[in-house]
Amino acid sequence: MVLVGSMIFVLPYLLLVLLVIGLIQCKRYSFRSGFYFFFILIIHQLNFILTPFYLPKYVDYLGENNIQPPLGMSLAEVTMVFYFLDKLVLCIAFIFLIVGLKKLWKNT
């Protein structure tokens, strides 16, 4: 059980290191679409690591101070927007990769 708990803590940081290595390799070999892919995934991973710290505090702040969330949303809708933006960032990253690979294969 301790191994599982420690892996849950270590894996996001290990993935972040691997994404930085991929970013460096794409920069080295001038694969611009791959560079953007890894850059966006690094932003996504940082968001994944930091969201548990700032999202509950933001929701608590809104609830305790009786502040209306932006655009008239409910608190559930605010958390859903954060979830949706997370998935949207992933889709954008993979679109960059797919377009870049298609261009690369077309040139060969």
C-alpha cells in the first residue's frame, strides 16, 4: 500500500521530467510541431499538479465570501469548466502533433 501511495506522488513529476526531455529533443531536431506538443503537455501537467492546491481554495473563497462565480455560473459549473479546459488543452496538443506529423510525412 505504501508503494502505491508513493507512486501516486512520484508519477506526475516523473512524467513532467519526461515531457521536458521530449521538448528538448524536439528542439534539438527542429521538429516544431513536436516542440509545441510537448510544451502544451508541460503546461497541462503543471496544471494537473497545481490544481489540487488552488481549485479548492478558490471554491472555498467563493463560498465563504458569498461571491458569485464568473459569468453567473454555479460552483459545480466552475469546477466543470476547469475540467473541460484541461481536456481542451490536451486536444489542442494532439492536434499540433497530428498536423506536424502529417506535414513531416508529406515531405518524405
